[in-house]
Amino acid sequence: MKQGTQRNISRSAPPRLTVPQRKILGNLAAGRHWQDGARGRSQHGGFTATAASLVRHGWAEYVDTHDGFRPLQITENGRAILGGGKDPRE
């Protein structure tokens, strides 16, 4: 970068949801399946990677059930970030 063109990026900036993250968290908050609205193999694959990122951030979690099925559910941190608030962990 040329001198004087460096962008000012704050390390304390609140995390922002991507469009797919917002879609999945919105589905979970509304009680729908997390992949609701995905069309085609490409979107389903993308949603799978996005769901993993939501789990890494702590905004969603997998719930173990007695039959081995692991549904995804939104966490309180996920509800806070979806509602436009700051992630409570920060």
C-alpha cells in the first residue's frame, strides 16, 4: 500500500453477519429448519459451511439427541447478534 492509503480497521469493531449467516439464524429463530430456502446443491453446500461458522462463533450449536440426530439451534448470543445488538461475549 502507498503511504497514507492504509485503511483504519478497528480490532474492537462488532462482528457483522453475512447474508447467509443472517438467513440461517433467522430460520432458526423462527423455528424453521436451518437450510430452509436453500435452492440447489451449491446453496446447500454453502449453507453447511456457514452453519459451521455460526457454531465456531458461538451463535448456533448442535444439540445431541437420543437417536443420533444433531439439529442446529440458535444460542442467546446468536439471538443478540441477529437482533442487531452486540455479541454479549465482547
